[in-house]
Amino acid sequence: MPSFITQFKKGGTSWIGVVFFLWLSAQGMWIPAMSNILSQRDMAWVIPYAFAVAPFASIFSPLIFGALADQKVQAQKLVGALGAAGGVTLALSFASLQYGWGGAWFFLSMQGLTALISAPMGALIASIAMSNFSNPDRQFPLCRTWGTVGWIVGGLIVSALMLDQSAYSGMLAAGFRFLMGLSCLMMPVTVPEGKKSNDWRDYLGLKAVVMFKQRDLRVFLITTVLLSIPLSAFYMYTAPFLVHLGSATPSANMTIGQGSEIFALLALGWISKGKIRLLFLVAMGAAVVQYSLFVAAGINGGLAAAYIGISMHGPCFAFFFITGQMFVNRRVSGELRTQAQALITVLANGVGAVMGSLVCGWYFASVAGLSHHWLWFWGGLAVMVLACGVYFLIGFRRDESEDGGDANVSA
């Protein structure tokens, strides 16, 4: 029997790819559509808060659940339970919009419960993958590619069913999320590597902050927060921008970014042993190009430049955030790896995204009254990304990831 088929038996590593696919299929269904769904219901003012409250709720849960996976609970069971529960709360979130239950229900179920439940998933799945692959630097990007394929499929399904502005897109996503939770139970058993402890810092996952003591890790983590601020605008305002330019299928259009992400991830599987510093800089350069192309699209009113700009999302995401996960995995010891991955989630999807949602929302409102406001908006964000790149270039002086110092950060 071919080896790839045997890997689909219970405990096979191929199930990690299936889980990535289902998890990000759900994300691709509701995240790009949410701004248009809220705008359709005269709730455009909610957009910055809708994108901010969820990250705020997720600041705490990844570290706590990461600590559980490091010390007490098998990671695949934990993420399975979270996935199934997240499907239920996601369904309630969009049902509250569809059936007019009121904004309070939406914020409670989506921005409270769903965020707390869903935030640790990425870190937990990444930790499971890296714990079970024989060559994580090569295999993880290839496996993560299935998540990108899932996002594309999710976005295409939503646009094919003409649900780009319908709350039913979120309820459909909830079904995929619940199925993802069940599939997690088929992943390899991943037992805790850390020692059980009564230290309150272990229960909260706070020992991962030891990474800030190393210069290269500290600069990377700070850059992660800073870069997440301008990048938050991509999912908040690209879909409304495409509608402004005349697109009728923004969710499908935004899958262009995931298409380029596939190529970036496949390339990353071969070049991840190269200069980490260079990959990070290329990622930030791609983000500057992206927002600059959005400026060009705003000037000429055409969609072509916007589509090319969206394609820059792939190398930006893969070369910074996926490379960052592998970089951190190599630099910390086994008992801290899940918490370390969780800390990246907290900084990027929590602290950085909260600040980004509020800053980008404020900035958009402040330029909305100007002529050619889209040009001011995307141009200002390009300058912010450029500033992040300058900070990283100055701070990250040498590529210590290749100096033989693997797993040299421990509790």
C-alpha cells in the first residue's frame, strides 16, 4: 500500500494537512466577507471593533492552552475539543446577524467566546506538526500549504454561492470548523514534553517570555507586533476596496493572495535553511509593494493593480510568519515549544491585531473625508511597513539561526 495512503490511518501525519485544510477553509469563508456583511447591515462603524475585540480576547488564551499542551493534555485532543466548540460559537455569531439578535450577541459569541476558543489553534497545530515531523524545516511548509489551499476553496465557495455579503457564509464556515475538530482526533498522539509544575507562570504560559532575553528573538517578536499593525488593514478593508473598484466577488478575488502563498510555502520548504534575516526583509518588502499597488489601483480605478497587490500577501505571510514559527521552533527547548508558538500568536493575532484594528480603523476614519482617501490610506500603511523593515534591519544584526545555537532557549 502506498505510504501516503497509510499516513491517513489514525495517527498518520497526513491528518495534520487535513486539519490545516478544514481550519483555514472556515477562516477563508468568513474573514474576508465580514466587513461587507457588516456594511450590508449598516454596521460599518463596527468593523474596527469587530476586528479588535477578537484579538483582545485572544491575547490570553494561546499561552494558557499552550501551557496545557506542554504539561498536561495531549495536544491533538485539546485542539480537537477547541475546534468543535469553536464551530458552535461561530454558528451562533453569524446567526445573531442573520436573525437580528442584536450586536451584543454578536460580540459575545464571536468576539468573546469564539476568539478565546479559536486563538490557540494555529499554535497547537503547528506544535503538533513540528513535534511529529522528522524534518520540520522541510515538511512543515509543505503541510501548511494544505491550509492555504483550504482558504482558497473557502473563498471560492462563498463567492460561487453568492454569499459575499451574507451571514450564511459564517454559518457554513462553522460546519467546516466543527468537522475540523473531529479530524483532529485522527492526528498523531502528541504527549506533553514539559514537566508538571505548580508554578503559576506555567499555568499562564508566561515562561515563554524568556525569549525576549535573546537579541535576535527579541527583535523578531517586537517586529511581529509592529508589522501586524499595518497588516491588519488587509482583511479589514481590502474587500470593501475591491467593491469600490467594481468587483462583485471580493471573497474569490482575495484568494489570489492564498494562491501566491502556496508557491511561497513550497519555496520555503527548500530555502528555509537560508538566511532568516533575508526572508524576513523580503516579506516586509512584499507588504510595501502590496500597499503601493493598492495606491496605484486607487489612482487609475482598475482592478489589475489591486489583484497583483493581493498576490503579495503570499510571500509576505509565508516568509515572515511561517518562517518565524520555524525560527522560534529551532531556538527553544522542547518543554517551551508550544508556549513559544503561542507567544507568537499572542503578539501577532492578539497584541498586534488589537492595535492594528484600532489604529487602522481610526486612520481610515480620519482620511475618509479627503478626496482620494484610498490613496492616503494605503500610502500611509506602506510607510508604516517600511518603518518596520528599517527597525528590523537595524536591530537584527546577525543571523544567529545558523550559528549552531538550536534549542538554546529553555525555561
